[in-house]
Amino acid sequence: MTPMRFLLLFSRQGRLRLQKWYTAISEREKKKIIREMTTMVLARQPRTCNFLQWKDLKIVYKRYASLYFCLGVEHEENELLALEIIHRYVELLDKYFGNVCELDIIFNFEKAYFILDEFLMGGEIQETSKQIVNRAIESSDMLQETMEEYMSKPAF
Amino acid sequence: MSPSVPLQEMIRAIRSARTQCEERGVIQRECAAIRAQFRQTDNGGRSHNLAKLLYVHMLGYPAHFGQMECVRMIASPRYSEKRVGYLGAMMLLDEKQDASLLITNSIKNDLSHSNQYVQSLALCTLACMGSAEMCRDLAPEIDRLLRSSNSYIKKKAALCAVHIVRKVHDLGELFVPSARSLLSEKNHGVLHGAVVLITELCERSPETLERFRKTVPDLVQIMKGLVISGYSPDHDVAGVSDPFLQVRILRLLRILGRNNEAASDAMNDLLAQVATNTDSTKTVGNAVLYETVLTVLDIKSESGLRVLAVNILGRFLLNNDRNIRYIAMTSLQKIVSTDHNAVQRHRGTIVDCLKDQDASVKRRALELSLALVSASNIRSMMKELLIFLSSCPPELRAQAASGIFNAAERYAPSKRWHIDTILHVLTTAGGDVRDETVPNLIQLITNTSELHCYTVHKLYRALLTDISQQPLVQVACWCIGEYGDLLLKGECQETEAVQVTEDDVLDALEIVLQSHMSTPTTRGFALTATMKLSTRITDNVDRIRSIVSIYGSCIDVELQQRAVEYNALFKKYDHMRAAVLERMPVIQKNSLGQTNGELSEEPMKESQPGKVKQEETALPPQPAGQVVDLLDLLGGSQEPLQPGSSVGGSASTQLTAAPTSAGGDLLDLLGGFEPTPLAPAPTVTVYEKNGVTLTLSCEQQSESGLTVTLTASNSTDSDISGFTLQAAVPKSVQLQMRAPSRDSLPAHGGAKLTQLVVLNNPNKVNLKMRIRVSYTCQGSVVQDMVQVDSFPGL
């Protein structure tokens, strides 16, 4: 079992903006968890602590502007570090999109996933340096552009 | 062109839909278009379509028809298509889908691709959703990549290896050598991956853990480097150098140091250094401190370091940040049984947290407070807990109430305090207490004969104020029924008396009977109480008769049955009424547990050791006086009863410590409620003469505590009155006799007399008991003595 089970991003109205699952569970189960998370987290008062107990998991959540970031972690995990993980991801998004807001994530959701996949992998942290993650994303984007150009040139 | 533009147009279209219905329409159209596109051959826009589908999927609509498209895209030579294809695979395919196997080959090829970003896609996907099959297939490839010179690839390969080990445990062996060599890397990403991999390998296999213990010095070095080194812009977070890596290393050290003195010693200095040097003004520093504390408490650290760790937790408790207070309490909860005194020092702060606004913090504070209750602080703690109960959130009420009951059972300084506390809880949170509370309280009251008057006065007053809390009303009715005569007498030592007339009492009971707030059970209690009063009052028996006959036609079947039976008592069986309704005997703990079945055994089991403790502290003067007298009377024959008598030739056995953990009271409170069946105590007949039989059974309550139950019965033709028992034990043993259930023995074994004797044998001497029996039969006084040398069940 992975230490991080899932990462969900949803708006204040409960609309899902990103979902990353680090364990194999059915679609039905995923939908149920999403429903429960959104209900639980949106019901929280402001200025309460960012940790919740849910079944055998700890839920660490933080609100950034209009988006809630919700991380489900295993019982033994360090909650304070989980908050730092969420914060790091927000910083990465911010650097990439420049003053990121919810609309950026809606209209460029696949980029949000690509960034996440350079930061976390298999439920663990992959890279602890912001600069390295940013550079990797930039390079991949550039590769996509150049390869497109290359591929669109006729082969003969 | 990148997938973004057509995708964004679709997203805009979906968002502009004003109703759910409209949105569904848009999506259906789009999905139809996407499906059509999928069927076409390569048209350069494939990645757009798949991206659109993934967006639709995120909104919650079915997207399984895109699975094959993912497979095709992954196999495409175009990077943009691969990228979206792999993303789709991670979103739509998991190991449970058959289609996932189809991408194994593509992944294998991409793992050896010349471009590292393509390799990266394959590694990421494998680590996210690789099935056991795929893992087995590709493990050698991953191991090869672990030895690559490219840090970017190495770090990803490490996490991929972690996933493989999680899926197929046996493959762990394969990665051990590479994992070991990765520890000498400088690149933080790779180092982090290596530490995660080693942690996983150690958790899976104890042999591997042994081998990796040798890396402790290396890990200590790496940590030192992070903690002491100057500012490193690449990895700095608010003044802490790579907190993510630090935490991971600390966790690995924890696993390696657990249960191992040598390893724990090797990391002692480092842990002290981290604990003192880490800046605790920001969350990130506290995250590292938190992990350090957890590690210190888990390994075999020296006591100085442990104290340092607990003090850090104590500082956390005073932190303004709620999150920090919350995790401090969570950690303290884990160590409250092992480092109890250390945690007690912070009791004040913890109790203050009961008043916090946040429900999570309140919950933690409640659990911790209950764990910290002890005999010395019971009064002040209970005050705080009762204040908490009156204002606590509803979801915590039941837990608080039962916690308070347990604490009261264990540490009540006096019976009156105990009864007052329970009544307080019933008034504040009566709706949230467990069902067993009512019989438990009733039993407590019957056992406290000196407080019957006080109790019934208090309950009567409570009943007049409020009849909505059912458990309280039930107990009140029961007491009024039993002890109504005391209530009517009007005088009471413990509390100011209230002039109560018979009509007042019957009014009160009738209000309960008629109120729509009363449950059927409560009304049953009230009716029975009314009936019992018929033998305890003098003037208004007719009124009772009429109440009872009215309920003879009540719709509720239970009430109707009772009323009819009571009516019969009035009419045909009036001669028996007095006997049937007389004062109830003292209810024994054991009998309650066995008759009510398993459910009530759990509170019984927990409260039993506590009850004994409590009864030991509440010393009524009389029985002690009895013992002294008896020892004097026995005079010269004291010798065999003194401690230090020869162990050798004695027939009685040594007291052995029973498995019941009354000493571990706190563990009982924290460790959950497992009902253990009470084995019936073996009885032995110790005296049988002239038709009078005395049997004895005993039960070990704790290391030195023992409860002996004496039961007397009379098989002669004539009644016995004035039956008393006196007991003497060796000097070092403490003895208390409880009130007997009755003082007469009717003929032909009509009723049995039971008396509880509580013993405490701290010096574990040979237990002997001399019992003097005294009674009056047919006008003459009979006295006899019996010595008990062996106790059954010991």
C-alpha cells in the first residue's frame, strides 16, 4: 500500500478539477470517495485544523483561493509534511502558469497532471527540488513542440 | 499543435451549459464526435480527442471506450501522442482492466528509448498502474536503469522499483545491491528514491533489514550534511534544507533503530542535534521536528533524549497553530501508557485544549484527558470533564459520557461523589449514555445503603425538574419505588430534606407515566415504582389501586401485562403483596453480568477491577473495627495466622497473579473493549452443621486483591434470624466486609444470604480465614467457628 492514496482538487462548489489515484480501485469506489471527501472537507469551518480522520486514513486538506487540495494518506504518515507536499505542488503550478488560478487548471488540466507526475510518483515524492521539476516540464514541452514540427515534415 | 486549443473550446462549451441537462447534451455530442474520430485512421488530431475524453471522464462521465485509443496512442512514435496516451492509461486503465496488459510491450520499448522524457513516461506509468505480471516482466529492465548514469532516470527507476516490490514481494532481493550503491549519490532526487526503496525493502523482509543496518552511519552522515550545511538554494524550504529528504531518512533510521541498541546508539547524537537545531517557527521545521520526535520515541533512545522529545511535544501543545497542537496530542496519546509521568506534566495544557474551537482538537484532548485521569487528580479532572460534557459537540458526547463513567468507576474518592457524578452526567447527556448505565447505577445505589436516603432525595428533585432524560427518569423511578419510605420520612443527613407528601410522590410518578416524552421502558419503571409504594405508604393505597387498574387496559402490551398482574396482587394475592414488594437485596456484580448476557459483561469486566479499588479506598469504619475485635478475641490462637508462617507443609496454595490486568487500568481504558466471559467462580462448602450451610467462592481481582463471596442457606424447618458472619485473616492481609444481603435465613432454603469479603494480600502470605457464624434459631443463640485453609480457584 502506498503512503499517499489519492490527491483530489475540487472547487468550493464541489466540482472536481483533478484526481490522482495511487492504488487500484474501481470507478464506483472512486466516485464514492470523491463524494465523501468533498462533503467532509467543504463542511469544515475556517480556521479549524487541516487534518481529518476518515476510516483508516488521514485526510490532509488545504484551501488555496477557490480550490481545495485534498490528500489522503496512510495512518503512519507525517501530516505536517503532507501539508508541505500540497504547498510544493501549488508552488510548482504557480511557477508554470504564472500566478495560477482555478481556470488555468480547468483549461490546462493535462498540464497539471504532467507537473504532478514530475513531482510525485507511485504515491511517493519523486523530486525534492523545485528547479529540477520545472526544468523537466519545460524540456518536455519543448520536446513536444519540436517533435511535432519534426514529425509534421514529410518523411520523403 | 498541442492538444490544448480544441480541448479548450470544448471545455468552454461545456462550462457555458446552464443546466445539468444541457451539459449532458453537449457531452453526448462531443463523445459521439470523439468516437467517430477514434475510428478514423491517423489524422494528426488524435491527441486532442483523447484529451477531450479525459476531461469528460473527470466530470464523471463514462469513458471506457477510450481505453483502446490509449493503447494505440502509447504505441505512436509522436511524443505528444505518447504523453496523452500514457496519461490516459493512468486515468482509464488500472491493473484490473485486461487492456492494461496490451501496453506492456510499449512500455518495454519505451524504457529503452533514446529520449529520457519518453523513458520517464514509461517509468511513471509503470509505477502508477503496473500489474504484478507487468512488474515481473519488466523488473530486470528497471534494475538496469537503476545503474544508469542519468540521475533523472535513476530517481524514477528507484520509485518504480518500490512499486514493483510492493506488488511482487519476492522481487525485493533483485534490487538490494543497486539500492545499497545508490546511497552514495549526491543528487537529492536519487537519494530520496534510494531511501524510499531501502525503507520498503527493510519493511518487507527482516533479513534485508539486518543487512541494511550497516548503512546507519552513512545515513547519519547524510543527515548531518543536510542539517549543518549552509543555505542550499536548490532544496531550501524556509530555512530547512530539503525537509522531504530529512523526514524520509529519519523514518528509515526509525525502522533500523527499532529494537536494536547498537543502531539506536549510533543515531543518538544526530537526533539530539536535529531536535535542537531545527528552526521551529514554520510548519516545515516542525514537520522535521515531529518526525524526529516519532523516531526518538520508537527506538531504544537514552532517557535524556526521550525527555527532550516529550518536551518538544509539550512545546507543540502551546503552539498557536492548531495543526501542531493536534499532532502533539496524537503523539502523546501513543506514549501515554509508556511514558505516563512525562505526559502528566502537560496535563494542564491538554485539559485547556478541551475548550478549543476545533472538533478534531477537542476529540484528541478528550481521549488524552481520559487517559490521564488518576486517583490523585480525579476530582479536578472530573470537574473539567463535566464542564466539557455540557458544551461538547454531539458526536463526542457518547464517548465522553462513557469515559467519565469508567474514570468514576476506577477512581471515585467516595460513593457519594460517584453517585453525584453519574447523576450529573445523566442530567447533562442522558440521551447519549449506554443502556447498561441504568442497571449499573441501580446496582451502585443498592450497594451504598448509607446513601439511600440522600440518593432518593436527589433523584426526586431531579425528577421534578426534568423528565426528558430517560436513563435519569428510569433510575429515579426505581429509587422512589424502592426507597419511597425514606423520602417520605423527610429527614436526611447528607442533604437538606424536603417535605414530601405521599400525594406529591404519586403525582411525580403519574406525570412520568402520562408524559409523551417517556419511553415504554420508562413507563414500565414508573408503574412498578407506583406499585412498590403501596407497601411503603399508608394513606393513598387506593390511589395506587386505581392507577394500576387504569393501566390494565393500556394499549402497550408490556404495561398492560404489568398492570393486570399488579391488580391481581391487590385482589387475589393481597397476602403476598408485602413479601413480593419488599426491599430488594443487594445486587451482586457477578449475577448481573451472567444474566444480562455478553453485552453487559464488557463494562462489568472493566469496572470490576476499578470497583474493587474504589471500595478499598472508601473505608467504612465498622468492618475494620470488627476485624480488630475478632483478632483480640481469638487471642492465643493467632499464631498460625501470622505472616511468615512456614510455607512448607501448608495445604493452602500461594496466591498467583491472575491474568486480569487490573494493574494496567490505563491499558484497559485505551485498549478497546473486548468482552471476556466471566468464568463462574468455583465454590466450596466450608461449613455444614445443623442444617446451616456456608459456601465460599473467590475471585482474583488483581495481583494482591481478592474477593471472597460467602453464601449461607438454611435447610431446617424453622426460620433463622440475626445471622451474622465475622472473619479474621493473617495480620498482613487487609480485610473489608461488605454489608450482607439480609440478616435472616428462612426455613427450607427459602432465601440465601450472601456477603462479600474484600481482601488485599500485598505480601502474598498463605491465605487463611477464620469465620465465626452466629445466629438465632428457635429462640436460642448458636455460635460456631470454622477455619478455611484453602481457597478454591487460587
